[in-house]
Amino acid sequence: MTETARAKGVMEPVFAAMRDGQDVSGAVARSAPRAVFRMCHPFGDVHGADAFVADVYAALRAALPDLERQEFIRIAGREADGAMWVGSGGQYTGQWVNPWLGIPATGRRAVMRFHEFYRIEGDTCVEMQAIWDIPEMMMQAGVWPMVPQLGLFAHAPAPMTQDGLGPHDAALSEASAAHVIDMLAAMVRHPSQGGPEVMELGRYWQPDFMWYGPAGIGTARGFEEFRRFHQIPFLKAMPDRGQHPEGTSHHFMAEGAYVGVTGWPNMQQTLTGDGWLGLPPTGQRITLRSLDFWRLEDGLIRENWVLVDLLHAYAQLGVDVFARMEELAWSKGYR
């Protein structure tokens, strides 16, 4: 058995229990008894398996009693410092019958994307870094209280090639990781080192690539939509992107044509312009958590799944999205 297979095997009982709607307490306790679960806003860091199940997972399952975890990407690999990570992406789904985090239930099937990364030591998970797309749930309930997103609102699909769960061609892993890392290095050249051309998008991306952004930003196809719906507003608001690496980290893993990255946080920049999420230029420096997966095809990026902890970004600016949501829910007749 390869080391990547062994690492995935640590989390397989947990994934299987969540997939099949079973009681996950025992599986989480065996796989990650003393792990630190670094969750997106508003959860924060949760210490230990019992607390994660009781304080995070149980509440979601109470809202969606037939909860299923539908996974469509799973990769594993060692990052540059030698740590082994397992990356898992997909969606939670079920009939939404009870409120969750104050978000009113719809009585209908709900879908919420997740990106979860697990650091494995031996036969145990010691850390999870995860973003659940909570704004996606607000939108489905009709109570998203912030500005409309620019990109398309669409549930992100599984990879076009339907091979996100493997088997993965290990011989491709190193080249895939190098391609994505080089692409990100080129991305941060603009605007500090020149115009948009210094990013060399055509060198790294297929012209008709799909960019599956988080709810609040939305989905884009190809260079034009990617620039208009995400990149231009983002860089206009925070042109010092990539210039403040202190306190940030990047954990890359690659398996076959797939690459993943996590970091808690992995970006730090200053809000000096307007246009991103409708936020004003406060001059405040914020950190961002962006957990991504890429799929390469014929040596270029064909698909990119992106989740950003947008609620944490709002919270750093003193905006309580949940309080605004409660008022909107009240105005719509939810009690």
C-alpha cells in the first residue's frame, strides 16, 4: 500500500459514516481523537473529536436529518515541509427541516459545498482545515443579506472527467504541483510588476476553463468572466495581494492531475479600493483563507474549485452577516 493510500485510509471510516448517514462519533474518535478542527466562521477552532461532533457536525445533522456527504475529489500528498495531507471536496446534502446557524429551513433539499483538508501523522488525523460554503445555504433560503454575487449561482459539479476519487496517476503529481505553483507565482506579479499581461494566464489555463467560486462570488467560465466576476474586483480592492506573506502558510498536495492547497490563513492584503463584495476601501489589512482544488488537462488548468471564508472576511471588518441575515429573515416572515 502506498503512503497516500494509507493516509486516505485514516479518514475513510469517517467519510464512509458521513456518506451513509451513520453515527459518526466512533469513527471520528478513532481517526482524529485529539485533532484541532480549524473550521470556517462562525465556528472557529474546535479541539478534539467529541467537541467537533457535538458542536459542529451534530447541529448540521439536526438541520438535515438525512444528511449525506457526497465527495467528488479526494487526493493526498506530502507538502514541501514533509507533512502528509488528505484533501477532500464535495457537498453535504439533505432535506432541510430545521434552522441551522439561524438560517431558516426551507423544507427542501439543500446543498452545501465543502473543502476539507486533513493533516495525517501515522494512523491519526491531527488537524483539519475546512471551509463549508455557508453563504450558499443562506442563498438557498433566500436570506443572503449582502450584495448580489457577480458570477453565476450554481452548485459546483464533480470533475468533468469523473475521476476525482482516483485512481490517480502518481507520475503526473510533481508536474501538476509545479504547474499550479508557477501559475500562482505569476498571478501575484500584477499589479506590482506590470499590467495584466505579466500574469500569463494563457500559459497556465485553458481558454474555456471553469472557475467554481464560492457563493458570494459565483462561477465563471473562461478568461473574460473570470476577470470580470472575480479578478478585476479583487485586485482593484486589494492591489497589494501577495506582498504580505508574514503570518500566512500554503500547504500544497498533488496526486495525478489534481492539486490542492490549504492555509489558515494563506493570504493577507489591504482593502484600499472598492468593488470586491461591495465593500468600501477601509484601509484595513485582512487575512483570507482560500482552500482550492485544480484539475489539469493536457498540461493546462481546466477546472478550479475555490472556497474562500467570506464570512470571516466580513467579520474582520466588523460586519455581522448573521445579524443582517436575521433581520432579512424577519422581513420575509420567518419567525
